[in-house]
Amino acid sequence: MSAPEVAAGQELPARTYRVTRADLVRYAGASGDRNPIHWSDRVATAVGLPGVIAHGMYTQGLLARAAAEALPGEVVEIGCKFTAPVVVPDDDEGVEVTFAGTVASVEDGLATVRFEATCGGTKVLGAPRVVVRLAGPGA
Amino acid sequence: MPLDPSIVGRTYPPTAPYPVAEERVREFAAALGTSYDGGPAPATFPIVLAFEAMGTFLEAEGLPLHRIVHGEQRFAYERPVVPGDVLTTALTVTSVRSIGGADLVATRSEVTDAGGALVLTASATLVHRPADEEGAA
């Protein structure tokens, strides 16, 4: 498989991932973040949240996943602001978060990708950005 | 009670050395719906380390975790994290601001390997909502 051509301005295929309460519990265990606002409606509403919300880092983890699926290579930088909560209902459907990325620049084998992450039409991440050292020959 | 701004510049005791186990990396990848097949750990895996360092900070300042919301997080890598690494993390408070009854605490955590070399820097903004600002809504 040859390395994909990557150029500034290129739009990466959008990725959509479903998030359920079960995912949050699993992530809590794997990450060590057992903050009850990510599993208890009682605690979440007591601190003024609309309900149980996804870990910001769960959503950023999905951002990394979206980047990795679109552009193979080593991540040298990843970051975002958490601007709106991803509220995850207590049902089997959960919610969907969509990631659409555009290559902002390619320089010295490093691709900077700016994303838009939305949940129900609302942007949930501020300035999500991933810098990838492109893999493979020709990168 | 709002946070005392004098904590700006303070570095908290480093976490105990954390051996990166392949199984933990696998679990982390699986929790995000992906699989781990060797090589660099998922890009956000070091949150495990940053979170532990944050715990040290919260405990030292008497802040309960459930009053903390993540405002921003960034990882800047010097090299990838791989299983077998033994990593230590030290958190420094870089700024404290009070906005609308909440404290915005900016932190920088340096993750170093067993040889003392910098592996990555994790920068985070934590939003602390003090109890006495809580609404009944």
C-alpha cells in the first residue's frame, strides 16, 4: 500500500461514532477518570450539568481515532477545548459525535489537520487540531 | 471558596513511576472502539498520567473531583509513548483566573521517561466550580 497523497485544503472523510453510557463506564475504567459526572445523573445535575456527560477526553480520544483512521502516522500534537458537553442519555442509543477534518498544512512531513466535532448539530470541541507525522514512503 | 492565586507557579510532587503496560494500552484503545496492534499508544493515552498528576494537585488543594470540568487539553509529543516506558509526571499550575464564579486553572504536566528525558507535555485547563456558587436549578 502506498502512502496517500496529503495536501493542504484536502477534506478528510467525516467519521461518526456512537457514544453510550456503557462506553463511558468502560472508558472510566481504562483511563482512571472515575468522576461521577460521567456516570451519575444525580451528581451531574447537582453540579449544574444537564445530565451525565461524556469525558471530554473520551471525545478527544475519538478525535484521535478519527485522525488515525484518516491519516496514518505518528501524532506529534493533539488538542482542543471542550466547549459544549456531550450529554449521554441513559438508553441504548446514546448519542452520535461526528468529526470532519480538513488538512490545514503539510510541511516537512507534518500534516496539521483542523477538525469540526459536532453532536446533534452543536460544536462540542473548540479548535480541535491534530498534527501527524505522515507515515510511509513519499511522506 | 475561590482558589488562592498564589498557587500559580507551584509544581506538585511527581507521580510514582508508571510502567506503561501493553494490556492497559489495549484496554484504553478498546474503550475508544479501536484496537492496539503495537507501536505508539493512542495519542490521548497519556491522559492516564496527566489525570494522576491532576489528582495530586486536587488533593493538595482540597478540591473534589466532581467539581472539576475539563476546559482544554493538549498533548505535545517529543516522542511516542510505547509499552515498556516507565513514565513520571509532574504538574505545574501556570495560571488561575476567576470567571463567573468558576476558577479556570491552567496546568502544564511534564511527562519524563526513566532516563529523565521529556517524552511529552500535557497542558490542561481545569474549570473548578466552588460549592457556594452552586445554583438550585
